[in-house]
Amino acid sequence: AQSVTQPDIHITVSEGASLELRCNYSYGATPYLFWYVQSPGQGLQLLLKYFSGDTLVQGIKGFEAEFKRSQSSFNLRKPSVHWSDAAEYFCAVATYSGGGADGLTFGKGTHLIIQP
Amino acid sequence: DVKVTQSSRYLVKRTGEKVFLECVQDMDHENMFWYRQDPGLGLRLIYFSYDVKMKEKGDIPEGYSVSREKKERFSLILESASTNQTSMYLCATSKPGETYFGPGTRLTVT
């Protein structure tokens, strides 16, 4: 069965510093990978996704992620964080079968704290 | 604009009550999903549906059932609510490559 691991429950970063959130997945076939962000009291917003092709994916709000098949990883990065980036971040993998989309398997999330 | 709506943002129910959570989408998507979100556990898939009258169990279906009588509507049913079902419930729909989430229903069972 597929699984997603986000090793860091909390991460604290100073405003203006760079950020990397880790994500490792376990899935037998070619993975479809996603990063979502959830601000306090808000719904889930898609940051970026990877299906195939270029392993470096650009997303919204200045985020990017790199797919590394050899490491089963899909880490999220941002060169310079802003206070508004404080939120919960979720990595997810999609699975599909003959009937269609089987849904997303999520990691447990990483809570990002921004220090002034 | 894409729209997934859930009938309530907040709901308080008593132990043993039958609870219905409704989700409606206006995108004509075949696939619909129910997740629950708990702190420290992320989102977990409860049930999903490929088409009208069809349903499949997700990772944590125990204590829940679903109904899909029309393509646009997917209901989650708690037959006899228990305190461990206090959670945030998120409905979603998808087409290939895209998943759209509703705003969520925060259910408290007392």
C-alpha cells in the first residue's frame, strides 16, 4: 500500500531564510505527487503537483519541489519565506485503478512557524 | 469557478445520533471523496465513489457509510455517532490530475 512520510512535525524558520520541507513516499508505480498548504481556519490549497517530465516543478507563491525517484522523495522548497507562509503543509500521493481515481494518501503534515 | 460545497461548517451532535454530512459539486466530476482531518494524523480517506450508486472503502471506513444517489451529491453518514468521530470532515471531487476540496465540516460529538 502507498504511504507518505513527512519526517518533520514542526519547522521554525526565520523570515527571509530559505525553506525545505521533506516528503518521502512509498508507491509501487509511477507516483502522482502533490503539495498542499492549509492556513489556520482555511481550506486546502494546491501548491504544486508532479505527474511526469521535468523533475523540478514550479508552483504558486514562489514554491518549487523536486522529484527524486532514487530517493523516493518530493521535497518542497522556497528560497525566502514570508510571515504569511506560516501554515500546515501536506504532501500527498494519488493512486488510480481501473475505476478511476482512488483518492489521495496524505502525510501527517509539517507545521511551519516563521520567526520575525 | 469550481465549487464544492458542504452543508454545514460546524455541527454539534450527541453520542448515538445519526448524522448526515452533505457534499455537492457543480463540476460534473465522476469521482467524489470523503476525508477526515485530525491534528497530527493529516487527512485520511474514509470512502470514495466513482459514479452514481457506486462506493468504495477508503482507509478508515469503520463507523461510516455513504450514499450517492445523484452525480453531484455525495453524503457521509454516521449511523451512531461516537466521540471518537469528532473531527474535521472534508469532501473532495476530482478529475484526472486535479482534486478540489470543500471548506470542511467541523463535527463535534458530545
